[in-house]
Amino acid sequence: MATIKDIAAKADVSPATVSRVLNYDRTLSVNDSTRKKIFQIAEQLHYDKAKRHYKRRLKKIGVVLWCDADQEIKDLYYYSIRNGIQQAGAALNYETIIVYDRDSLAGLADCVGIIVIGHQQYSKKRLDEIKSYQKTMIFVDENTLDQGYSCIVSDFHACMKEIIDHFLEHNQKKIGMLAGDLASDYDKNNLIDFRFQDFKSYMTQLGLFNLDNVFVGKFTPESGYQAIKEVLDQGVKLPQALVVANDAMAIGALKVLRENNIKVPEDVSLISFNDTTAAEFANPALSSVHVDTNEMGKLAVCVLQNLIDNDFKEPFKVVVNTKVILRESSIN
């Protein structure tokens, strides 16, 4: 595993700067280009990928993201998927065209295929525009078989039961969730995030579900911080354990818990999802559900290649294994 010193040496900054950037410390006076450089180097060393140079590529594939470049860096889950796509695409002599949230889709016209990262985060209008190019297309991080599209998904469902059972084994029965939703008018009891749906289903089965212990952010460190801060400002006592929808929000939650002298994991245990590089360097280190997002990106290119070559005529789903990595943020 790469260390903070390794990242600092390659980024030509101090280890303290690396630590603060990876913990999303917005009080640090560092420009966005340096911040992005640190995250990129951290991810590169995390997957131990050496730089490679490829000859000029003639074929193009489009990679569409629901977020902008800043949001992508805040949630390294999507950055790592995209990075895997670019690596595998280069190996197969593809040029990848990256399309962010507010970018024009016009470049997709020259692509032989399209990889869409996510699905529920897009408006119907945006999805219809993407589909209008009538290219070979697959989705990553969303089950789209029922819509006639091949997809790459992670097996996060089984991990939710494992997380809750882990808390219960350590006598933590008051379990809540810091869930994610991008909409401002969400229905807290029916959030579209499948992680929340899995949480609600199993906790209800156990007779332990309490909607008052569900908090909502927008998948960023700032929103995780704010969601927990609002609860604490109201004098509400947090549950003994929290399932957090992604590492970014968990890091925000850790910060506000420290500020309020709430000990992790003694007072509140946290287990999040995605196991990005930032999870390893959080304070304390985050227990998190690991999925090889880099591999998901590579698989997406392989699937797209097979579809382009007409090796598969029917849509299919590839499921990537996940596992819970226990670290300092939970009682183990």
C-alpha cells in the first residue's frame, strides 16, 4: 500500500499537505490543481499502475459521467471507474472522450460506443439525448438489464447484511444510516439509493428500523459534515453505529464528530461504502466496503468491445465481488 510519504514525494508537497487534502480539509490553502494532483497520484499508487504511453488512437469511445470534474474528485469511486476505463481503452487502442455533467454530448457522434457511469443520477432528458446517438452502449454501477442494456455492477447488497450483523455482534443495536440523495425534494422514507433500500429492508426485518436515525447528504464530504452537524446542533443523540453511503460523506461525518468530542468508534461506529484511497488515510481510518472500481472500469471496456464485435447479441450483467474491510472507525 502506498504511504502518505510516497504520495507527498511524487506530488512534491509535504506529507501534512497530503494528509489534509485526502481528509478533505477545506481550510487548507492549496489550489485546486495541486489538490487534484494529489488525489490522482494517490489513486495511481493505490492501484500500482505505472505510466504508459500509447500510440495515437483512431477509434473513440465516449465516457459519460453524471457529475462535474470537482464532484468526481470528491468521490473517488467514480474517478477510479473512469481511470480503469481509460487504462483498458488505451490498451485496446481506443481514445476515450470524457463527458461531464454540463458538457456538450456532440463528441459522442464520433464514438463507436458509449460507457455511461451511473443511471439514476441523470435526468430523463439527458439519458434520452445520450441514447439518441444510437451507439453501442453499456452502463456502469447500475442494473439496466430490464432496459435492454448490458451493465457492470458491484455486489453491494450482500454487504449491507454483513455490516449490520457486525454492529449487532458488538452490541450496537441502535443503527442509523447517513444515506445519499442528489435531489432536494427527496422522500426520506423512500430514497432511491439501493444502499438505503437494503438497509431499510434488513433493519425492518430485524424490527430495528427507525426513520429518525436516517440522515441524508449529497455524497460529498461537506454534505456529510452538514447532515450530522444539523443533528448535533438540535441536541439529538446519534445512534451507536452509522452505515454511510460513501467514503466522502463518512470523512465529513468524522470531522464534525471530532469537533464535538464524540469518539469513534467508542461512541459511534462508522462503516462506509467504496473503500477509496481516502478511506485508508481518514482519521481514524474508515471501515469500508471494498469493490475494485478500477477493475469495474476495465470490465466495462471489455464488455463494450464484445458488443461492438457482435460477440453477444443479448444484453448481460457482470457482477463484481465486494467485501467489508474493517479498520479503526468500527469496533472490531
